[in-house]
Amino acid sequence: MLDIEIAQENEKTQMRPITEIGAQIGLSADDLENYGKSKAKLSFDALNRLRDQPFGKLVLVTSINPTPAGEGKSTVTVGLGDALNQRHQKAVIALREPSLGPVMGMKGGATGGGFAQVVPMEDINLHFTGDMHALTSAVDTLAALIDNHLQQGNELNIDPRRILWHRALDINDRALRNMVIGMGGPLSGVPREASFDITVASELMAVLCLAEDLADLKQRISRIVIGYTYAKEPVTVEQLQVTGAITMLLRDAIKPNLVQTLEHTPALIHGGPFANIAHGCNSVLATRSALQLGDIAVTEAGFGADLGGEKFLDIKTPVLKKTPDTIVLVATVRALKYNGGMALKDLTTESLDHLQQGFANLKRHIENMQQYHVPVVVAINRFTSDTDAEVAYLVDACQQLGVTAVPTTVWGDGGRGGLDLADAVLEALKQPSNFTPLYDVNQDVKTKIQTIVTKIYGGADVQYDAKALQSLKLIEQNGWDKLPICMAKTQYSLSDDPKQLGAPTGFTVHVRDITPKLGAGFLVVMTGNVLTMPGLPKHPAALDMDVTADGVISGLF
Amino acid sequence: MLDIEIAQENEKTQMRPITEIGAQIGLSADDLENYGKSKAKLSFDALNRLRDQPFGKLVLVTSINPTPAGEGKSTVTVGLGDALNQRHQKAVIALREPSLGPVMGMKGGATGGGFAQVVPMEDINLHFTGDMHALTSAVDTLAALIDNHLQQGNELNIDPRRILWHRALDINDRALRNMVIGMGGPLSGVPREASFDITVASELMAVLCLAEDLADLKQRISRIVIGYTYAKEPVTVEQLQVTGAITMLLRDAIKPNLVQTLEHTPALIHGGPFANIAHGCNSVLATRSALQLGDIAVTEAGFGADLGGEKFLDIKTPVLKKTPDTIVLVATVRALKYNGGMALKDLTTESLDHLQQGFANLKRHIENMQQYHVPVVVAINRFTSDTDAEVAYLVDACQQLGVTAVPTTVWGDGGRGGLDLADAVLEALKQPSNFTPLYDVNQDVKTKIQTIVTKIYGGADVQYDAKALQSLKLIEQNGWDKLPICMAKTQYSLSDDPKQLGAPTGFTVHVRDITPKLGAGFLVVMTGNVLTMPGLPKHPAALDMDVTADGVISGLF
């Protein structure tokens, strides 16, 4: 049975009015702005009332490096939330919003799977409450205002060759990576090189996810550097005098969205930067609300612990003003065997050898997370083809690192399949969490990058392209070097080479460029060949999608 | 007092829950999909139930050529609906959705003004229920799939130089009119010339507005010609195998949106093509629903009667399967004096001479509409600076053409200021309407264009560029010539030269190109310098917009 079929079947019979879900966590009907019967945004009044409420416990779910075999991190996050509720804990889930680009391409849903899903699945995966579209609109309105400034006399003396602000679409469209715009004569703009990113890679997405409230959003937007003058002085959104307009376009997008799991656990789904090209975490406002509305907030960071995990801990945590009490690392036997060199088609065959080889990847992530001095639990997302011997091997190997590993079957069983994991997490939550950041933000940029490369990736050196060094010089001249680092790196490997699986060492990370994101408050370090605009595959998922005359969707997953 | 201040003040105290507004016209809570407390979409169940319901009377509101002086067509439409309700008629209003491009640029709201507004004003003018964003997303997803087809081997043999499908953004951005995309080497697409239109100009907007239901939407999308092969054979969306995916993205956008006026008259706001570069009418589904839910539906067509009016009557009416029972032509003393050659700054001074000169414009539009054999009423949208003598002159001049002209003061007085107009409309509705189309769609393309130019614009000749003739040849070869004509022409003049005010004659209309829009079911004829992507002015409205920490918006208008 497909995820969409399970969702459609259960939504019909099981989904509760969103006002009931809100009531479970103390939200009145007035606290919610309904979008249909099963989605709602938290009102500003509700957010203001929550502002000074105490926090519950925080569980961060992250994973090993993703493989084509699938890890199911969102599925485990949802299943863990459901299991905690079955254990009579007041758990609230906080997830990211899916991006349409990969939905149309090949990624599949970001709403969990099987019986561990958030619903309404179709809505969440398509337009949801319009946050992604509002962001796209704001990103491109800002770009239009920049190009209009050039066209109308360029009072600020902006150098068209040094504009950092890219346009965005929530689409995988490689043809928009590099272009020349403004052609066609003096009435149609100033010709210049330009580029579109996927919306989730835009700084504005990061800004929305890191803003503490509307006032902070506005402050952050005003600080965004859109490019440089001919004299290489930075130009900000504030100087363009459009802070108000851009903030206005995001007035509703900043409000977290409330939905439910198939088992009626409340879930806040809000913000969705990718973890390879951005910081990979859902919004601070949603996570904070989950911490205030629940006794335990279960949240997820994108891709592996080297990307979303590290960025959650070093970028989001300082803004959130709450550090995780437990980190759950998701792994599958299949993915570890793939990491151990087994071919995709063979993964259903037992192989303790490949598992042992691939365990190096999990081991590295466990040790990485332990550096932060937060209790770690491993969740083994069990597939039917996993043998008992393989699972036993994994549990034992983790045990030897002092970490509890727990098999779960939440895809097939929902929360019931995650009860052991819930128990292990509850046990871990009793242990002390003495969070220690990986690096000191006051160190210089190269030192911070080297720390991440050495301590998280396991690499030896960092090599900088000429362009990166030029950018770094500008960053230092402007005094922006005391910001945290947001690495843009392939998700498939701990290194910057997607083909190096397992736990590579001794490699050199290649830095192509460094971009200041003053609104987000970090520096984006571009490594390897990672792209801020994905492409579509030869057979995009879109080709298999359909909708009936009655509005029933198929082929979404 | 600004429109936004009146709206904000009254929304707080007066706005009713949208379920109450629905109940007024027989819609249950289950018929509505709420978007917040004051917006809702009509569900498919509701639309299915309405399918075979009888129609009420149809009032079409159109106007003279717009001027910088302002005509207030939307304001009069809203005020007329309110006034009809004060006269105990069950009136339902059907309007277009505003586009963010002009909102950020200079146009101002599309939600009426003063005490004749639809609310919530801010929401409707910004993201509303996401229809415009869903369209943008669908347009650009289709474009990405086309470029991906080129990239992945180009099985259909599409000629990259002959792609008709443009990307779109709901933004005024002249720098995106002409560009070269796909640069940067073999991994980043196939280089080709490309273009963005404003979303409201996209064929997909017209398709959404003309679709009778989801099945028809799908049919129309499948027929869209996205370009030609190297052998000049047309390539359709169906051949790309993405009809299902694109339709799926519009599954919710096709449902009409229900809001209310400040006086609680139900208003369906849905679809928003511009009338200069597209067909300029709100959706068939919304107008039809208004006709079925009310005894009188009051709807509006974009810009002047030469554009939105003509297109409503010759393009929308055959699909709607309902012809107007009365046409209301909106004029202002100011705009007519401007048409008579008076400078903008002098318009507050009485001048019967300029008014008499400018009346030629109104006279032409009256006579044009009378050609359709539908009763015509003129609404004089009165400004405080209009003198009694000026208004009396206008009433008298219309009387001599056999047409009732009625002053209204709905901006300042709401429905109360439109009671005389409502009475005149109710009187007109008692007269027979013997609708006669302007041209026979089975005539050849040049004949149909000449008919519009002669009978509506008052022009003498049509001149075709070489490109237009080439396109026409392809259209005829493919048998697409029996379709209605959608003229793309400046809104400021009856001619294709925006500077020719009043009622010019003897001019030649220049046709630059003709584009087949098989999904919409018409041929777009590009004249003069009309552009499908507007630009921003030197001081865009965006520069004066703001939002407070509590979410209160200012500077929107």
C-alpha cells in the first residue's frame, strides 16, 4: 500500500477537526486561523501569550548520511511523537514544510510514511498554507525592486556584477541556474548575469526560520546584504527602503502551522530550508511553540547529522535559547549496508560484512553528536527484509559505544511500533544534557570551517578557491567574520564528494565561495559541487501524477 | 481617510464570520472551506450541487478608457451590489483577484474603495487563498518540465527557438522580459532565449478562468500548445505527459473564493487575468455560482469596454452560457475631462468644454455596447469636485443617446450612495436583452480582427508585421483559425496608441504577433507596444509599505 493511499484512507475516517487538536494542547478556536478543516495557523495573539511560557524537553531527531535505500527520518520522528503520546506524554512534533521542487522531481514526501504520517498529506506536500509561495513572492519582489533600482538611475551605485540576491522558485529547474537578464533594449532593464535558487535555499527562508517574531523578522530582513556598490561597499535591504514591503509579504507566513498525525498527535510544520544548501531546520517559532505547548517537543533536522544535525546545534540552538535534551540518530540496516559498499539491488540479502563496514558511518555520527555532550539514542528503522542477526549486530555495536539502539516499526505499526524507542528516549531524558557548542563563533572564519571539517566530517584540510578568498576578505573587512558557519555540502557523504560513503578520513574539503547572510546571521560556505538549484531527473515524478474530476490525487508518491 | 484605514476600522467591528455570509445564500458550513474566519472556498460538493441550478439575472459592469484620474469601476460594482441588497434583492458580486505586481507598483487595490469595498482588504490584495501562487507554481513547473525535456534527450524534437510557453511571476519585473537561460555548461540546461510574463497574462490564468469544472480544466490544459518541433509541428502538454501534474497543482485554485463587502453582500472573487494582455474577466465558475446563488449577479470586466467588455461578451459569454441582462458603463467627470484634453492637475476645475470634448469617449463605448443589443446604464462615479452643471451635462448627453445616466456616491456612502443606480439597473433588467455577438467565430482571423478594430475601436485598417503573418500561417495550417480573438492592446486608448484619447478614428492598428492559446480557446493578437510583463515605476508603492510588530499593515494604498 502506498503512503498516499494510507493517508487518503485514514484521513477520511480518522482525521479530527484541527480545533480539537488545538484544544488538546490548550489552544482555543480563537488561537487558530483555520485553513480548511484540518490545517490552521497559530494567531499572533496565541504566539504573544506563549512568549513567556516555560519550555518542555527537546528531542532532536537526525540521521546517518542519506542513501537511495531510504532512512525514514521523518517517519521515525512522527512515530516517536505518536509513541510518546501512547506513553501518556504530552508530545508535540515540529517538522519542516515540504518543497514542491523535489515532490515533482524524485524525493517523495516530507510527511513521514505508512502509519506514521502527518495529514492532510496532499495539502502539506502541495501548497499547504502558502508559506513557500509567500517566500517565493517576497524573494522575487525584492529582486524586481533591485533591478528596478538599477533601471531607474541606480542612486545607490549598485554594481550589477556584484549582486548577491538571487531570484527563487519552489521548483527544480536547472535551466535557471545561469542566465543573462535585462536584454531587449533600454526599456527592458539593465543586462546582467543572474540566477534562480530553489526557494528553500534562499536566505529569506533561513530568515523566516530563525526569526523570533515579526519585529525580529523585520530587523533581519533590513540587514540582508543584496550586493555591493562599485566601491565594494555592501548594500542592504534597508538602503533600498523596502524592508516594510518584504516583511509585509511574510506577515502570515511567519505564523506556525498546526496539523495532526494519523494518531492525532499535534504537529507544527513550519519553514523548510534544505540542509545541504541552507541550515535545514524548521522554524524557531514552531519549535519554541512545540516546547511551550507540549511537555516534550520532537523535532527533526534535515539530511544527516553532519548537515542538519550540526546546523541545528550550532546555528539554531543559540537563537532558540534551548539545547536538545536527547538526540535520536536514525539508521537503517539497508542504508548502512549500502554505506558498506553493497549494491542497491542486493540490500534485501543478509550481509553482516557489509553492515559491519557501513556501521562506520553510524559510529562517526554517534561520536560526532556525543561531542555536544547530549545523550544519544539510536533508532533502527526496521524494514521487513532486515534479519534478526543484522538488527542484533547493530544493537550490540551501538552498545559497545555506550549508546542504546532500539528497533522501531512505526511505518507499519504507527506509534505502537515506536514504544521501545519512546521508552529509551524517556530514559535518556532523565540523564543530564550538558550541551557544549562545537566552536566559538568569535574565532576567525577559517578556524571555524576547519573545526567543522575536522571534528564532524573527519577531513584533514580545507582548500579555498580564489573566489572564496576574495569573498572572505570582503567579509573580514566588513566585520562579518564573527558569525556561525552554514556549510553547503553534499548530503551523501561526510566529505564533500558524494561518492565517498562510510566514514572517510584524510580528505580535503574544497571551498568555492563564502557568502554573507546577515539576515540569517551566518556565512554560507559553498563546497564541492553542491548546487542551490536542483534539476529534474529523466523521468520526473510529475509524469506519473494525476487528479480525478472529483479532485482525488494519485501518483504523488 | 485612506481605503485601507476604512477597511481596517470596519473589518474589526463589522466583518461577519464567512459562514454567516454563506448561510445568507444557502451555503452550509460544509459547503465552505474556510481560510481564516472571513474567507472561504466553495467545496467541490457545493459546486456539484449548484451545477444544474437555474441562473439569476446578470449585470456586467465595464467602463470608459481608464485614465490617471481614476474611474472606480470596482468601487461602483461593489456599491451597486450593496445598493441592490438595500433594495431587498438577493445580489451576489463576482470580481477578479488582484495581482501583486501592480499592488507593489502603482495601481492600487482591486477591492473597491471607501465604503464600497470587499474585505478582508489586506488579505485579498496580498496572498488571499493562494490561487495566484498556485498558478505561478503551475506555469513554472510546466516550464521546468519543458526545459528538462530538452535537457534529457528531447524525444519530442522540440525546437528550443520555437517554445511558446513563458515562465511567470506575479510581479512587475521588466528585467525578466528577455533573457538567455540554460547557460553554464551541459549540466545546467540547454541555452535558449526565454521570457517571464506576469502571472495574470499566462494562458493558464485564462484556462482557470474559462474552465467549467476540474475535468474541463484538465482537458484545456492537455490542449495547450507549448511550442513547435523542428518540423514546425505543435507540441502540447498532453504530449509531455504532465497534464495530470499541472491540473493537480490547480485542484484547489479552481474553487471560487467567498468574501463579503463592508455591508455584508456576498462576493465571489476568483481569477484575475488583465484585460489588456489577457481576457480580463473573473472565472466562469465564480460568475456562474453568483448567478446560481443570487437573483442578480453583478460582475466586472477589466479596463475599458473596448477590452474587458468586448472580451467578456465575445469570449466569456459563450462558455458561461449566459449573456448579460444589463451593461453598466462607469464614467467619471474627471476622466472624461482628461479624455477631453484637460491636464491632470486642473481636473478639479469646472470645464464643460473639456467634458463635452471627452464625452466622445463615453459615447463611443455606449454605442459599442449597444451593438450587442443589451440594455445599457451609465453610472457616473461622482467626485466631490464635480460640479452640478457638469453632472447635469453628462446625464443630459446620455439621455440624448437614449441611455439613463445615474450619479452615484458609493465611495463615501456605500450602498446608500448607489440606490438610484440600483433602481435604474432594476428598471433596465425589465427590458429585453437580445444579445448578438460582434462576430462569427467561423470567419477567418483577419476578418474577425478587422471587425473588432472597426466596430469597437473605430479604426480603419490593420497592419500585420511579418512575424504575425508567419504565426497566422501556422495557425491556419493547424486549423486553429475558428477561435475567438483576444486582443492585447493598450487600455488607455480605443486605438493601439496610448496617447490617442477621446474617440479617435481613421487609425491603423499594428499587429505584432498572433499566438494560439488552445487551452484558453482563443488567439491572442499582440498590438502596439503592449507588454506581457509590466515594469515598476521610479518610486514603486512598495517603498511606502510597512507592517508593525503586531501585524498591522500600512501603505498598501
